[in-house]
Amino acid sequence: MSSNTKWPHLMTPETLRTRAKNLSQSHRQMISDLVDVRIARGMTQDDVAAVLGVTRQRVSRMEQYDSNPRLETIRRYANAVGARIESQVSMDDCHENQRDAKRAG
């Protein structure tokens, strides 16, 4: 990609990889936090499965490190364990930092 793209947030493959890695880590942390809430409430995977109407194995798969559950599944799980999810979307300013560095250089 050229540096004069009209979408500066797509400037380099490295920028895209870094952003993807950060998004993935944030997703894994949310799942881990939900599991922590389940445990703090004294709930087992069987308990959550019963509330959700699924098998314990399905709950176990969702809780695994490399899982990729749908947002709706995450919401249902959070509701079952009595957790609230607070989402925040913000513009990644890494392209601003790159532009400023080019101007300074």
C-alpha cells in the first residue's frame, strides 16, 4: 500500500497486524474476565450450560483461549453469569503518530 492512501489507518501491513493483534488480545481478555465472573459467582460450566440450554462442552469450548464466539453468544454468557459488558469504540490514532513522525523527520 502506498503511503498516500486516502485511508491512513491502512498505511502499512505492520500497522494492520498490530491492530489485529491488539483487538484479538482484547477479545481474549473479555472472555477471561467472563470466566472469572463465573468462578467468582460459584458457577460451574454445567450451571452456565443449564441456563443457556446448551451442553457443558459448548460452554467449555467458548471459554477456551482460542475460541471465537459470536457477540450474541458472549452477551448470553454474560447474562447467564450476571456480568455486564461495557463496549467502547475509539479511533486508533496510530496513523496520526506515523504522520507526525514523517512531518518531524
